Amino acid sequence: MDIRPIRTRRDHDAALREIERLMDMEPRRGTPEGDRLDVLTTLVEAWEAAHDVIDLPDPITAIEEMMQQKGLTRRDLENIIPRGRMSEVMNRKRPLSIQMIRDLHERLEIPAEVLIQSYPTTSSSTQTAERELA
């Protein structure tokens, strides 16, 4: 079968070309070509999981993107985040609370791992600056 580990971007590109070639053949499972396709696909997926890490958006960006996708306004989110808090959160003046994170995760279907990330707020930069001056 002559399959080698994927160690470099060049190896990865060669494996993708071979996968494409095999897929064009439409091999059946259990055939040598089908087995080769399965093994190469598994190797490529493992390599991509380790090397092609995509950074998560910060929580506010994720909320804004999801609102846009769902056609929602800030007013629509007032049942999740109270009006006064909504403005502070979206303007990065106040961090999300645990309850806000839970509600946004449940109602907007934003992954919790995105919402729990720390992100800069104007109040945190002000506090940091004040500590540095003291």
C-alpha cells in the first residue's frame, strides 16, 4: 500500500492530491483503492487537527456574528441580557456574566468555549492602567 506518515505541508498536499485521485475512481470499500482512501483520509484528518488550528472569535464578535446570521437586533436579546447591561457588554465595558454565557449559549447556540474566553474590556484596561500608575 506504501503509505507514509504526514510530516510536512508538502506531504499533506501530496496526500490530498492522492485522495482526490482516488475519489475520482469511486473505489468500493474493502478494495485496495478503497482501503488506501480510508487510511489517507484518516492521516490527513489527524494532521489537520494538529496543524490547522483555527482561532476562536472573541465572545463579542461571536455574538455580533450570530445576531447578524439570525437577523437579530440588540433589542431582540433583551430577554437574555437586560437593556442596560446589553449596551455595556456589546461596547466591551462589562464582561459577560456566567448566567449571560449560559443563556447566550442556549438561546443563540454559540459554543460555550467561545463565550467563556476572556476578552479586553475598557474597564479592565482602565483598571490595569490604574494599577500600573500606583
